[in-house]
Amino acid sequence: MSLYECVVIARQDLAAPQVETLTDDLANIIITNGGQVSKREYWGLRNIAYRVKKNRKGHYVLFNVDAPAPAVKEFERQMSINEDVLRYLSVRVEELEEGPSAVMQSKNQRDDRPRRDGDDRPPRREGGYGGRDGGGYSRPPRATEGGEA
């Protein structure tokens, strides 16, 4: 059997339980056709680079699949029929990655960074416009309709 990675983008207006049901249905297609799904990662609701079927966001799910080619063809056929699936991409790979994917690793690294509170910000510079030293000039008063400043 061959190894595949498949990323599916589901519609943004689906709730999380609906996305879970959709991924269960898709995984069952692989299993009933003689394959197995070794990993399923939900990447969350993410922005799409451009509008797809009037959607700006989508629920991303990654599947790691070990299945024969006809099972993957049926998997893709079912996704193309399903109106909740916006896009999908299946790629044959030499070996499947163990552990979290690169998307999940970068998400975890962002969570580890310290949050910025008001205390660790650099002090505000005094002065007007421009200048590296915080100096510069002050803005001249605006003229009003009567010609006074």
C-alpha cells in the first residue's frame, strides 16, 4: 500500500462537531476500502489566501493515510461531491511523519512566547515629529477660517 498526506479545507460556517463528523466520514471511506488513517490533525479555522466559493476562512484537517490507490481515488471522489469540502490536496509521500506536523509545531511555538503586558514596552518618546533622538519640531498650529492661528 502507498502512503499519502491529505489536507482538507471545510467550509467556515461549519461548527466543530460538524467538522469532526465530516472527518470521521472521510476516514471511514479509507477504512472501508482497505486502508488506514494513521493520523488526523485538526489545524483549526484559518484564513484562506483568496476567496473559495465565497469563503474567506476554512477548517483545515490533515490526514496521514496508508491505503491503496483505488481507496484514495474514492476518497477524493467523495470529497469532490461533498458540498462542505472547499478544497483538498492528496500527496503521495515516501514516509509519514511521526509526531505533530509543522503547522502544529509552529502553533505551539507561538503559544510559548510571553505575552506583552503594558510593563515590558519601551518608554514613549517625547517630542514632536521625526528625529532619532525623540526631538524634532512641534507642529505649527492650524489656521482657522478667520485666518487666526
